[in-house]
Amino acid sequence: MSESAKNAGGGEPALMDSGLEYVGVSRIDGPLVFVAVQHAVGYDEVAEVIDAAGHRRVGRVLDVTAGMAVVQVLEGTSGLSNQKTRVRFLGESLRINVSRSMLGRVFDGIGRPIDGGPEPFSGLRRDINGEPMNPYVREVPQDFIQTGISAIDGINALVRGQKLPIFSGNGLPHNQIAAQITRQAKILTGEVEFAVILAGMGVKHDVAQYFVKNFEDSGVLSNVAMFLSLADAPSVERLLTPRSALTLAEHLAFDLGMHILVILTDMTNYCESLREVGIAHGEIPARKGYPGYLYSDLASIYERAGRIRGKEGSITQVPILTMPSDDISHPVPDLSGYITEGQIVLDRELTQRGLYPPIAGLPSLSRLMKDGIGEGKTRPDHAHLASQLFAAYARVKQVRSLAAVVGEEELPPLEKEYLAFGEKFERTFLAQGEFENRSIDQTLEIGWDVISFLPKGELHRLTQAELDAHYRER
């Protein structure tokens, strides 16, 4: 290739054993490299970016227009030069090895081991973008997953195949809740193989160590695969982390018939990286600078959960996202709420009062709960008790607002009973230890204990038979 062609950032491609290579690039901007190409380059195609010292970095094609390919470099562009950088296009999308042996291991965002172990051996390499799931063959999620957390199991139940995000904020204990769910989650119906995959995006080193040590100490690490893109890793790696995790989940669920719970934390970090790449690419920003395709990009991740008719396995997702300034109308939680089937909202006031887990009773909702509870799944009284607890706690919020105006001593006796119920509900039902694993029967019995602080005449959502069987007279 001539020197002039090299300096042009493109020129004639040299055919190599592993693909087409170009010497020199047109422009380097943030995590992006712009290469003038003379052959057909595909969107999402893998590229090797080679610096002057011969070190290789993984990249993928983000856009191709008018003979110019935009390559997103996963390890960052530090140290690259326009003239001496070489780019080799490999003619395929990014793929990772998938295998059952990956359980018990820790990987980076694109499936490379970071636990000191060997590369996973497998004859299967899968595209990290997955394959679209035909809506016609989707089955309705209807099997209860017990997390051992009363605030979830009792009134916001998680169902196998559901997408149920946790809306949190900076400083709230979402990592502890994620670890607790990972340790305790199990399916009650039948003998099934169950595993958890944790994808961490932009997590700090101490948080990563917390997860690893927590799972090792509790003995569940052998049933957990972790994909961690650490805070000091290039931000663009975060864009691939959830996709790598879900690729393994799809193999375990739909090829091997396992039931997989995927926890994604923190989706806000993921969206920040998406915004960073979009701005570097020169895209026109939408709300708060996020790209206009944020909704469809999030949907491409969330919609990889579910069940397929004729397949034994399933994928359940619990994405965790931190809301900037606790703003639930921020684009990330707002759009996530449209795609997913409910949300678990963490309350800063409960945290300040020393209550764990600080799950807000009223804003939280599981839209598929009704399909996963009841006779043969949890207990026949579950649905009515959950509805009554929710209604009574809503009344507590009204009474507290009134007490703030007139004073608690001026309230009628019934309103004071509601205040007593609210305190008992928060202290004994919502609150529990970080390592306390409650069965669904224990959760419901605690629910009956606290609802019995109210007179029977106020419990309109429970049947007389349920009251006769479970109500505790005071």
C-alpha cells in the first residue's frame, strides 16, 4: 500500500487471513475511530484496532455512511494515532462462548475471564445481540419466584419470565438488595434447575468485591455467573455487558432448560454510556441529551426476558437503575416503566429511618403478580391479603398527612389505629434483616399479624372465611 494511501486513512485494503485490514484512520474522537473503507462493511461487525506497538483492541462498527466506517473501540482510544493505527474488519458480529461451565465464574463485559481462570471451553459461540423472540410463541409468565423479601413476595411478587426493575437512588442499598435476591431466589413449583446471572455496569471495585465475597461466603457462587464492567473500564464496554450476560442466559434457558434470573445493575450507567457514544458520533440528542433511540435500545435488552412455548427454561429480569436526584420522571426510569411489567421503588425516607429494605409500599407495583400467586402457587389468601395491606397502607399515608396538620392527639380513635398499623407494617413486614430469608408462608403470616391491628370492620377486601381462618383478635 502506498504511503499516500496510508495517510489518507483508507486506501487499498490488504486481505489478511482473518479479514480486511486498513492502515491509517481518518479521525479519532473519544471512543470512536473513523475509517475510510473501500469494501462493504456491515453494521455491528467486529473490528480489531491495532496500535503502533501491535497491541490489539476489540471494536465494533457503529455506523457506515458514504464510505466511512465508525468503529467503537471497547478498550478506549488512548495512545492511538491517525497514521499508525490499523483496523482489521472480521466480517462477523461480536460473539462469545457460552457454556454451563461459566456458572461460578467472573467475566468482564464481553465475556473474558477476570477471576484468574481459563477461557470457557465451548463449541458454541453466540451473537451477543441474541435472536428476536417471536411474540406468537411467548408464554404468559405465571410461576411465582420466592425472593425471601416480604416487601416483594407479599405485595409485589416476582413471576418467572417477568421484567421487574428496581428504581433506586444514589446512596440507597440497591446493591445489598440485588445480592440478597441472588442468594435467596428460588422457584417453589417442582424440581427445576435455577441459576442467577449478574451483570454489573460501571460498578466500583469495592462493589464488585462485595458481590464476589458475598456469594462465596453464602455458598451460592457456584450457581452464579457474573459479568462485571468495572468503573475504570472503558465506558463503551458497558454497552455490551448486559448483552453478554443475556446471551449466556438464553443458552442456559432455551438450550439447557434452566430457569435463569438476570440482575442488571446499573442501567443508568448503561444509558450514560449510550449518551456519551451518541454525542461523540454527532447524533442529535433528545431528552436530557440521551439519543432518540433510547427507548428501542432499552427494549432490545428488556425484551430478551420471557418464556417460549415448548421450551422448559425461562429468563426473568430484575434491572436496577439509579434515578438522578430521585426523579422518577427522568428518561431512564420513565422509559423503563413503559417496557417492563411494574417496578420496585426504593424510598429514601425509609432508609433515613433505618429501615431495610426501604421498599416503598405505594409506588411499587408488579403487574403480573395476579398470574403468579394464589392456590397451587402460593396460598389462596395471598391476593386478598396483599390488596388489603396496600389499601390500608394508602389510608395510613392520608392519616399521617392529616396528623401533620392537626396533630396526632387530635385524631379520632380509628385514625390512631391506622397509625399504629402503619408503624407495625413498616417495622415488621417491610423491614427485615439483610440475611433474613422469609418463606412465603412466613411473609403472609406476618401480613396477617399486622393487618389484625385494624378492626375487622375495616377489612373490606378479605372474605369472611379468610378472616375466620387468619385474623388475630387483640
